[in-house]
Amino acid sequence: MGARKFEISLAAWSLHRAFFAHEVDQLGMVDACRDLGIGALEMVNTFFPSPQYGYLKQLRKRAEDTGVRLLLIMCDAEGSMAGPERPSRLQAAKNHHKWIDIAAVLGCHAIRCNTGAQAGDADALDRCAESFSALLEYADASGINVLVENHGGLSSDPDWLVALMRKVGHPRFGTLPDFGNFPDDIDRYQAVRAMMPYAKAVSAKCYDFDAAGDETKIDFARMMEIVTGAGYAGYVGIEYEGGRLPEREGILACKALLERYQGG
């Protein structure tokens, strides 16, 4: 048996329906990873009940007891890193400081941020470069990576996102390619290929599956060849966002699909 080409993690957003229905909390998501045979969890900042030190220690202990790694924190609703007013965008960078600290306490390797940059904003690249450089300066103390996902607006334009990576030019600034989250006029395969040299995490978006277990909107064989062909050997996160299957069934279907390409 050879080595696995990558590891599989679970994006907490895959259980968002259960979370908002109060059927599972973040501690329960750690247990769900164990029950589903998944070794790592990607958390969402808005799922934290109160990110105080006692809770964080409890969350980390639950993960350690169940053998689940807390991988990263997806951060939303902390302001626009592309804000036209300098104080507001630097405040957005500061708003992420607590998530850098929390990620460090939990043993994560990264946080994922949004840019706030919208199409047609010619100066957004320079403003985001300033904001992310400031955030990375803070993150230097704990060694946490700062990632940008294609998550709407200019971040879903791979040329723009690669330009941002190059402009900031920090070794811990990277991308989080998501197989979805592209507008119709973007070739998702070419886009992920462009983002992979900077990737420090990957999100395997799934919507639905056919009778053979293949994803109905995304060619996973082609996508995973791009991911592994780029030399990426980290975690690929299951992000099930479909409506037909119950969430846990969708997660397991995506896991089975990823396992086809895992090797080992």
C-alpha cells in the first residue's frame, strides 16, 4: 500500500442545517467527525457560542479525546478587507486578530478570511494587500496561516486572487480553492489550477450525486487530478451543500467519492 495522496476533513458548514435547527453544536461536530470516520474538522467562526478560553479548552480536549484535528476556522462577518476608508479596512484586519488567537489555542494551522472586494473596484487589490499584510504581521507571532477562498466578488476571479497572492507575497498567505463558488463565466477547473500553487487547504464542494456516486455538477476525477497534480498533499475538506440528501448522507457520499482518488 502506498501513501495517501491527501487527507480528508469535514467543513462544519456541511452540518449547517442541523446547527441552525439546534440539533448539533460545534462540540457535537467533533463527535460527528469521529462517527463518520473523518480525521479533521474545519470550523466556522459564527458557530462558536462564546469563544472564551474555558470553552476553547473544552473544544480542544474533545478533539484530542476523539482523535480529531481542529484544522482551521472559516471567518465571516468581520468587515471588509477592501473597505474604501483606510481605518475601516484596518479595523477589519484587527477584527480577525481574535480568530488568529483562537486558532492558535485550538492548534489550528489557519484562518480563512473574506476579501470584501467587489467586481468593478479597480483599487480593491491594493487595499486588500494592505489589510492582509497588516493581518499577517499580527499572525507572525503565532505562525497561523491566513487563507482566502473563492467566496464571491473578486475573490472568485482566479486572476485577481493570484494577483493578490503575489502582491502580498507572504509565505503564510495562501488560497483555499473551493470547487464551487465560481460564476458561470469562469472555468472552475482552470480556476482551481491557477489557485493550487498557493493552496494551503482545499474545499471539495458537493451538491448532489448520481446512481454511480459521482457528483452531478463537478467532475471530481478531473478536479482531484488538478489538486494532486499540483503536489498538494494536505487536507481536502468535505463541504456538502445539497438539499436532496440529509446532511450526514451527503457527507458520506462525498467522503466515498474522495476516497476513490486518495490512494494508499
